[in-house]
Amino acid sequence: MQGRIIENKANLYMVKAENLKIYTATARGKFKCENLTPVVGDNVEIEVVSEEKLEAVIEKVNDRSIYIKRPKLANITQIIFVLSCRHPKPDLLLLDKQLAYAEFLGLKANIVLNKIDLSKENEFDKICKIYESLGYTVIKTNAKENVGTEGLLRLLQNNISAFAGNSGVGKSTLLNDLFNGKITLEGEISQKNKKGKNTTTNVSLYEINEKTYIADTPGFSTFDIYEIPYKELDKYFIEFRKFTQNCKYIGCSHIKEEECGINKAVLEEKISDSRYKNYVKIYEELKDKEIHKW
């Protein structure tokens, strides 16, 4: 029987099968020999061992269209990156890392700007202008007041979507609002240091309808993008693509070289200065990681 893994706890998997029943399954030992671990989002073949207890064994993991190592997810079709205006403040460096990684994976990326009620001096409008000009869909929400969630729900239809972002930005609140109930613990904000306290502990896949799923992932403050070779990072900053041909030197890093098409575009305000500065930080981080990986 075919099914999809919708939750993983330790060595147990919750699998929604084609008969619409949810089975608690274990994985065959052969997967360890094949160096393959089933993950949430995987389409699998199961053998039912107890219909009464709804127990099964995963016999096969079908080919994946997408695989993300951290958090472990398979076969999603888009990523929703959530930022908050305050508590915690927008982390655009993390966002740019996430967007570069989405481009690297070949995944559609969208941005949600949450807690718009806390926005001051049109801060969100500036962010919105930068990323919409690049072609990314940006939705403004106030999850606690049910503002903007209808547009988000339309964006989710017929997709398997993963939510990502720092702890405390409101991912769980958004999910709860979409489901009209408590499906995950809401992240609390420490009044002492204004940092999110991560309360979502498991990766889970929730069904909105037959063809629409969303994944809630544990909150995290870092995003592992080290699969991207630092010399190829410019490929995944989408606005760089039309200017790299103006670089004098092949393999230009766009950092210290003279007659660099990217630097010229930044000076001419054709590329956002904040995005370029984040590119430099990410480039140096990836370079240092690659140089010292041994």
C-alpha cells in the first residue's frame, strides 16, 4: 500500500495511506544498509502488519523530487519564509541565506512578513519593495488578528509547503490560525531578551485538503546552506544573474575585483545594498567553512 509520512518521532513514523487511514510504522532494517533514512514528506510503500492496531512496516521509500537535510524533509514544493517586524526583529541575513538555498534546491520561495501591527516607519514596506522587485511573493500578516491569512491560504493550495524562520516570528500562530485550532505549541517570547523560545519540537506534515499540506518545522536561528559551493553563490542571488556577464574576470567573486559588474550594479542602485552586503557575509562564511572542512 502507498502512503506519505506525515510525522516522525524517534524511530516511529506516522504514515497516511491511500485508504486514508493513518498507520504507525517502523522502517525495515535494510534502509540502514542502504544509508537511507525515511523522512517526513517521503512517499513510501508499506506493509500492514495489524489493521486493528493500525501498525505497518515501511518497505520502500520512493524516489524524492526534493530532499532537505536540515530540517529533514522530502518532496515539498515551496518554502514559506516568515519574518516578524519586532520581537524578534527581521533577520534579513537569515532570509537571504534561506532564499539562496531555495534557489539552490530549485524550490519556489515565498515570504511572509508577520506582526505587521508592530511595524514602524514603513520598515516592512521597504523590505517588501526589495523582495517583490526580485519576483518573490510577499504577504503581510498579523496572525493573532487573522489579518492576511486568506492570501496565505490561497498561496498554499495544491502545494506541499514548508514553513521556516527564527523562533518567535509566529509560524505556529499562523498554522493554528489556518487550522482554526491548536495544532502546535505557540512559540513564546522571553520578555527578558526578546528571543524566541522554541516550543515546536517535531517536523510534522498537516493536511489542509487532499492536495495541500504544510510542514511545521522546529524553530531555528541558523540555516545550514553549506551544500552551496562558495564560488557558485552568485548563481543563487537571482538579481546578480544579468550583471555577472559585465565582470571583467572569469570566476569573479564580486567582492574585491576591479571592473566587477555586480559592484557597478550596486553603485547604480540596480542591486540592493543590503542584499549585496549579505551576499559578502554569506560568501565569506561558506568560503571559511569549505577551507576548514577537514
